[in-house]
Amino acid sequence: MFRKSVPGSASVRELVALVAGPRDWHDNRKSWLAKAAHRAGISFRQAKALFYGEINDATHRSARLMRDAAAEHYEQLAASLAARDADFHRQHIEAYLDLARSLRRLDRARVNHPSPGQGSYHHGARTGGHGTKEAGAG
């Protein structure tokens, strides 16, 4: 099962919020989640499912793409600070780049060593690790 919070990283819900950015006064929840979806290259429905914990598989394509988008966000922050004054902002730059590397490492570790029996969503039906529908799901 996909834990909402992984030690050393933000919860998936927080990553969606990070990628979406701050909610503007004219944004509603739907338009705000649509921003996250667009920036991560996934559908609105997938972003919504990540935000509400309906997708519980850390190796799910949409979860990986959301982590990639969050890593890119941290890299952009680091580049922005470096362009202003790299020496003054060195600690923050290193921290942002470390967060980005951690998110990317998390993806590589999960792709190379997935947990056995992890549940996932496939074509709208929740399945167990062997492609069988779990009782009470769907």
C-alpha cells in the first residue's frame, strides 16, 4: 500500500499542492487541481485521485509524474536563487536540489524494487498485487 507520507519527503497531497502552486482568488479546487494536472502531464482525474488518496500505488504513472513535477519545481527554485545571488543563497539552493534528488531517487528505487503485493488502480478498478479485484473495492 502507498503510504501518504514517506520519511524525508512530502505527502502526495502536499506534492500536488506544491505543483499546483498557490490558489489564486479566482481559483476553485477544480481549477487548482487542473493546474497541477497540467504541470505534471496527467489528467485532472488522476491529479484529483492523487490528492484524495484514491491512487495508493507509489509506482503508479501519475504518482511518478507528480513527483517529477515537484522535483522540477525545486530545481527551478534553486536556479532562480542561483541567478539572483548563488553565494548568498547557497544553503537554500543546496537544500532545494537535495529535495529534487531525493524525489528522483525515490522514483528510481520504487521502479527498480517495487514492493510485492502492492495494490494499484487499473482501468478504474482497484486491484491487488496479482490483478484480482479486492473485496469491497471499486
